[in-house]
Amino acid sequence: MTTKPTKPSAPAVETRARYRYFTPLQTRWADNDIYGHVNNVTYYAYFDTIINCYLIEKGGLDIVGGAVVGFAVETMCRFVKPLAYPDALEAGLRVGHLGRTSVRYEVGIFRKGEKAAAAHGHFVHVFVDRASGRPIPIPARIRRALARIRVR
């Protein structure tokens, strides 16, 4: 008896309605690659930008002198449709999992005004003590900010 390989299921369409926080982003000429669209590694910079904007603005993270920093331990991005300079973008953010020392952010990158994400993925931070590099519990103010955008 032979079995057919299973076909992977198509990912769910990520829409604006699924995200809790947004920030505008502007593509730059340098974001484009030789193929004329935003290079894949640039999306991770977009992810990093919205996450840090949120942590600084809503969670009070002091990226320069604070005792706590977030270390990226996992990232993933699914590319749905190409973007290119001079597209104006909007990044959407939500929290998919909030642990004791770590958080899984889920990010969508949208062309301004479009409902479906052009790319989406996740980014996991482990919060650590800056001096020792050892994991520590997420500080209370940051935890409260993250809880506000958590989806269940």
C-alpha cells in the first residue's frame, strides 16, 4: 500500500483586524534588492522596528541604559506578496504568547491602506539582565504593555 504525501495547508490570510497596535513605516531606496523589491532581510528590520517602538513607547523600555534587554532567540517571516520602494507601509503587532521571561510577538507588514498583509511572521524575545546576560522575569510595566496587545 502506498500513501500520498500530504499537501501542506495554505496559511490563513493575515488581516489588519488581527493586530492590536500599528506604526507607519516608509520603505527606503536601499531596501530594494537587485530584483526591484524589498529584500527579505529588511522585513526583519521592520519587525524589530515595530517591536522596539512599542516597548519604548508603551512599556518604558530604556534601550540605552536600562538593566533589562530583550534578546531575539527566534524569528520567522512568510512572504505573501512583494513590496518595493517607494511603498508606504504599516506594521501591525500583537502578542501571541506571554511567558515568564519570554514573549512571542506576531507582526504583519501591510502596504498602506491594504487589508491583507504582504508579509507576516513572529519574533521571540527572552528578557535578560544586561550585565549578566541571564534570563529574568519580564518587568511589570513591560508585561502590562504586552498583555494589552495579547491575543488568545
